Amino acid sequence: MCLGIPGKVLEVFEKDGLAMGKVDFGGIAKDICLAYTPEVRVGQYVLVHVGFAISVIDEAEAAEVFSYLNQIAEAGEMESMEEEPR
């Protein structure tokens, strides 16, 4: 199974001959390879897997994925609370 995380492209640049971008993941910005998504522009969202943008997605799709990730995190927190000794 692979997990792609959506991020918003803040900046597009070239590094060592590769298309790169600074991508925001909920307040954490990382340099991501954009070689597979050369059409992406600043302000758009990309789906990122292991440091590579694998597709351009729209804002609504990114929001949907963020919602699922939040639900998973909340379920994990609930499970943790239930396992703690009282």
C-alpha cells in the first residue's frame, strides 16, 4: 500500500536540472520533486509520495484527503485513550 499526501505548492524552482517545488503540508514546507508534474503552478495542490509529486489535484480533492487523515488521527487518539490504564 502506498500513501499519497496532498500539499500546496508554494514555490517552483529547478535544482540540479530537476523541476522542484516547496510544498506546504499543513504548516510544514518541504522540497519536493516535481518532475512527474511539470504542469503544476504555484497555488495548486499535488499528491506527494516519498518526495515526488505524482499528480496534480484540485483543492476540493485535497480537502477530502485532509478530512480522511484527520478522521484517522482522531480514531487513533480515541484508541490510545481507551488503552491507557485508569
